[in-house]
Amino acid sequence: MWLIISRTFIIYFFVVFFFRLMGKREIGELSLLDIVISIMMAELAIIVIGDTSKHLFASIVPMLVLVVIQRVTAYISLKSKKFRDWFEGKPSIIILNGRIDKKEMQNHRYNFDDLILQLHEKGVKCVQDVEYAILEPSGKLSVFPKEKPESTGFVHLLIADGEIMEDSLKMIDKTKEWLKAELSKQGFDQIEQILYCTLDGANRWYIDLDTSKR
């Protein structure tokens, strides 16, 4: 037991030391390489802590190699924008002037649930209130709201990516048939062609069409 405890302290010291060598970065700003290295270091640490028959250097040496890899790639990224864009990825505009770029979302496997959640976390009620939003390489969404919001009061999301949000309809005590009839009045007969549809507190509709299905 004391052997396991002592090995844990030693490995902990080396892990902290190696991460200090890698530089300071916020959790949300970790690159793909940083995440991979973190996972690998955790696995290497577990190997020697759990198996006392293995020498500590069986984990410490590979950890040191990982740190060298991280430092070298960080240096190359600093010197070469092309390498940095290829290795770490580039920011992508997901929303521009209240319109969603579905193609960019698909390219990054970014879904509507993530989008709406991150907008709400930024204090933004709906897409139409966004001037533009950028999906950063870290996966963080940078949101720039319009100076004057277009929505009023509570905003109900009725359709997302061609799918009717039944929970939202229940909140306003309406049915799918009512929704289809209201959209038909406005010239929208095919639900699957609607990318995003909301109804705000002033009964104003906002509809964004899926251009890939036109």
C-alpha cells in the first residue's frame, strides 16, 4: 500500500511538472493535441501506479516524449499559420446576420442542441438576435449580438432543422396542425425545408430556410 502511495506522489509531481512545461492554457482553449496528450499522460500514470512491477521510468520517459512533441508542434504552429490552421483548425462562422450556415455546422458535426445551448449560455435568446457567431477551433462559440434585438419577450423554438419541437408547442398550447396551417399562410408548405422557426412574445415569426433543400 505504501509503495502505491509513494508512486502516486512521484507520478503526480512529474505530471504537474510536465504540464507546466507545456504552458498555461485554459481548459476551454486546449487544442486537439493538448487533449490527446492529457489523455495519454493519464493512461501512462495509471499503468505504473496500478502495476508496481513496472519501473517508474516506464511512464516518465513516454511522458517526457509527449512533452517534447507538444513543444515542437507548438513552436511550428507559432511560426507557420498554414500548419496551425491545418493542425488546430480554423474558426468558422456559424451564424451571419441572424442566418444559420448549416453546411458549416455539418462540416464540424455541430448540432442545433449545441448551438441553442451555447447561445443561451451567452445570454442570447435566439438566432435572429445574433449579428454573427464564430465556432472557435477549441469548440467554444463566440457570439456577437445585434445592437438592437429583433425578438420580444420569451422566444419559442418551434422548428429546428426541419423537425417540429413538440415541447414548445405544448408550452403555447398549440398543435402540429396549427403550426402547419400558420406556416402555410406565410407560404411555407414543407416543414422539412425550414431550418429554424421561432415565435416570440409579440407573436412575431422568424423563419430561416434550409438552402440545401431548395
